[in-house]
Amino acid sequence: MTSRAIRLRSRPVGLPTDDDWELTEDEVGEPGEGEVLVEVQHVSLDPAMRGWISAAASYRRPVEIGAVMDAIAVGRVAASGDGRYAEGDHVMGLLGVQEYAMVPGDGLQQIDPELAPLPKWLGVLGMPGLTAYFGLLDIGRPEPGQTVVVSGAAGAVGSLVGQIAKLQGARAVGIAGGPEKCRYITEELGFDAAIDYKNQDVPAALREACPDKIDVYFDNVGGQILDAALAQLAFGARVVICGAISQYNETGGMRGPANYMSLLVNHASMTGFLVFHYASRYAEGARQMGEWLAAGKLKSREDVEHGIERFPEVFLKLFEGTNDGKLVLAVRD
Amino acid sequence: MTSRAIRLRSRPVGLPTDDDWELTEDEVGEPGEGEVLVEVQHVSLDPAMRGWISAAASYRRPVEIGAVMDAIAVGRVAASGDGRYAEGDHVMGLLGVQEYAMVPGDGLQQIDPELAPLPKWLGVLGMPGLTAYFGLLDIGRPEPGQTVVVSGAAGAVGSLVGQIAKLQGARAVGIAGGPEKCRYITEELGFDAAIDYKNQDVPAALREACPDKIDVYFDNVGGQILDAALAQLAFGARVVICGAISQYNETGGMRGPANYMSLLVNHASMTGFLVFHYASRYAEGARQMGEWLAAGKLKSREDVEHGIERFPEVFLKLFEGTNDGKLVLAVRD
């Protein structure tokens, strides 16, 4: 039996190109003691993965040249050398962009495809859901009546941040690219207002949408939008730094938020986090997100593309902003 | 009787020049009901005053063209229409850069020149002292054994931040300009280490001086030094934004901290404040600073220049970094 995989051929400069990737095919062996062979079904594509292939120091070791591209994914156990997993079980873990993953059982988490379709385990019930949950509630701490602004608002994390803000009794204002995404977050997800950064003047639109200024700004994008939000902070505001997708492919270096002195004037804070920092509280977050989802209080949309060989082009949708909800790659065509 | 005053003639572009100021002389009247006439003795010169003369929106209304330059100062009551103050009393308040100030009694605070010489009331016992106290203890919150780094470390605020950090059992590392300032903060103030940003590579020196990384970074300067500190944060670090003196005279706009994603990797926060945000707790801060000073636990140095007419040149010492401790202008020659 063989397994196709997407491997990193070279470190991208700016946006990754087709030439930075390689599709390979290798023999698949039998799992040893403690190992599990997983047939990978759905792969999560996330903005943070751009950082994983940079040489720059970060929170994890970069994917090595020639190695299978890392990715969180869900799949079905094909063979198991770990007593906790049996053939046919569904699991989630850092399985990589490949058809079959041989991984230690320790890194896997059992999931129940009856509770929700597999792609949702990579979104609302997975890392993006936990990211929204902990980032907003532990760092942003919105109070009823306060104004929460989130960028990347139609994305996997942002769409949940706005909905959780509403569940806390806060106002939710989303910044997204294009009229369809803005319609989606207001009409389908219940955001109070949307700002189309591709067609509106963001500073002016923020002033209009946030007459009482911004109490919580949850940032997924960085760059000019972060600066626009900083300029409109309320006294005591909390800025949550979750990502900076506008900067990940910049070849001239990161752009820092020039308006950071607004923190001083407004006694405001800017705090960053990675979802992994909350590992000891995952169970709490997953339980709450599951309850809200089951009760119909959270909506989510997954953009499922097909075919492992299409990884290089599909990955770019994140940076073009053309994905429609949580971007997932189904390994089989 | 007449009073000479320094008035703002034009809004400076970049560093203020002589032409941006005007020395005028006006008649002094008698205080009306509730007013106090103060003979201004010592004027505080602070980096934040550069912001007060910019047109840009800030936390206060800019000094108007033609108006007396605002400044916190200490002086002696010359005549009083407010029963709480008698001739001969010493007071502190927003008196401006002038020989005589006619002000409402409500804005004044009585001070005791027996407790400490007048210039110290503008430093360790005044706003700089309270700034160091609340910024470090309320926002930085250093724990025993943690590493506190402060920029502008030989300045009015920075020199106190390092000493208060030591009083909390933390390690204090100061960044200052030139060997004499570095000697002063280590040998006389008891900092554990000093980094001379004019003669050392700050990132390398920070790595060496902070083997366990930086738990609290108290920033007075912004720019490259802020970026260097961000790159060395410990997990859970607190960055205190107190000022950005390197940026106040920039004509090309503020430079934001490009390394702000270090907040994300390290679950760190960056929080700004103005000392005025702690007005309700001034008494607590002043009492503690007074106790420490009286017990010989805090040292401070004042750089007293003389002559109101020298204000334009003396003010620039702050931005050249040539002041030797808290910069104070004695109004009389």
C-alpha cells in the first residue's frame, strides 16, 4: 500500500508557490508498538501554517525541507499498535498532509463522527473553536453591552468570536472582505454590524459602527486594520492578538502597529496567545462549544475542497480571502 | 509687577526650535475669589510635554498657539483669594512656564519644602515617582526573582522603576545612553546590570543581561529598543508602555513595534497608562514613595538648570539625553 503526501520542497519567499511543494508517494508499513496508522480524511488549512514553513524562530520548529507538511487532520484508524485505538475509530491529531499517517497514539484524540460531520471537528469543535473561546473569554473578557470588534470575521475563528460575544450579551462588529461575507456574518450569524474592508474606509466605518468605541478588539489580521482599531479603543479596552494574516507573506518584514500609543491614552492592553497555552483547559472549552453547537446557538460553515494534489492552490485561498468559512481539504477527490 | 512667560509661537515640526517659542512679559493682577497667585520657582520638564504642543489628538487639549506653555511646577503663594492657601505656602500644580501663575486654588496641592527640596517634589515625590510606582506595581507586577528591564533607566521615571523593582526582590536591568548613566544606575542606584544603547548592541546585551528572559519590560522610549525587548520576552511577560521618547519628534509618523507577535508566542501583554488614570490612588503612591525616600531606599538626582529664558534649549536636553536625572528649570537665574 502506498501513501501520497505533500512535502515542503523550499522555503517560500512571500506567498508560497507550486514550486515550494512536492507530491510524493511512499510505501506504508505496519504500525509498531504504540503506533497508529491513520487514513487521513480531512485536513485543516489554517493561516498559522504559513508560519510553520518559515525559517524564522517561532513557537515551534519549522517544517523541514523535504518533510511532509504538518497539519491538523481527522481520519480513520486503519491499523493500530496502541490498545486505546481500534481499526475504524475516528481520531484527530497532527497527521500531516498525506493519505496515511503513522503516528504515536499519544498524540491522538478520539472523535465521534455521529455528533458532528468530520469537517466540523476541524472548525467549531476543534482548534479554531477553542481559539475563539479562550481568546475571547479569557483575554477579551467582554461584558454585556460592550462592543466587540473582530477581524477575519467570516473566517473559522472570527465567525465564532462574534457569535460567542453575542452569547455574552455584547455587541459584535465584524470586519470581513466583500459584501457576501458581510451579509453572511450579519444575516446568518447575527453580528450587529459588518465592515467590508475591501470596499469601505475602515476607520470611518468603525467610528460609525462603534459609537461607544471598541471595548474588545480580536485581531486576526494585523496591519492597517489593527491600526484602525487601535485608534478607536475605549478606555480600558482589551486587544486580543490571535494572528496577523495580512503580514505572514510580507517579504519586507512585519509592520508593527503604529497606533500602539493608543494603549497608553486609553489604559488599554494588547495580549497575545496561542491556543496551545490553554491545553489544560481544552475539555472545558470543547464541552461548552459542543453544548452551544448542539443547542443551535453557534453556526459554522466549512469550505471543503477535494484532492490532496490540490493542496498548493487551496492553501492560498486563506491569503486571498476566497475561502468560505473554515477551509478544509478532503484528501480523496 | 510683571511676569515673564514662555509662550508657544508655532507648532514644531520634529524637534522644537527657538523660533517655536516666545518670551513675553505681562502685568500681573490681584487674585480674585478662589484664585491664587503663585510665584513659580521650579518647573518640571518632561518628555510628555512634547505631545502637549502637537496638534494631534491626544489625552489632553494641545497648548494653543500664543498661550503660555503648560508645565507642572512648584512655587510659593504670593497672594491668595482661596482660604486654603496663605502667602508663603508652597504649592505644586499645572502652573506653566512663567514667573507668576494666576490659578484656581482647586488645582493646587500643598507641599512641604522641609520634607524634601523643591525639585524632588517634581521628581521622586511628584508625577515621575507616581508614574514609576503605579506603572511598575499595578501593570508590571514583578515577582521576586523575576527580571525587570527598563529603558530611559537614568531618567526621572526609569531610575525609580529599577529601584522599586529591587525593593520587590526582582532583578533590575536598565537601558541608558552612555557609560556615565550606566555607571550611575548600577553603582549608585543598585541596578543589577546596565546596557548602554549608544555603545552596545542592545539585542545581544539584553540576551546576556537577561539569561531567563524579560518578565517585565517598562518602556519609556519606543522604537528599536522596544522591538529588542519584545524579542526577549519570557512566557507571560508584561510590557508597560509609559512613553516613547524616541518617536515624539519623528516627522515620518510613529514606528510601531514590528516584533509585537512575540506577545502571541509568549502569552504576553502590552499595557499602556497615564499617571492621571491613578488619580484616586495618588495618596497611596505618594505615601509609599515618601516612606521609601525617607528610609534612604530610593535615590534620586535632579538636573536643575536656571533661567526661564533658557527654556527652549533646556527642554531639548530631554531628547538629546543630556539631562542628568530629573530635568527641572529654576525660573530665576
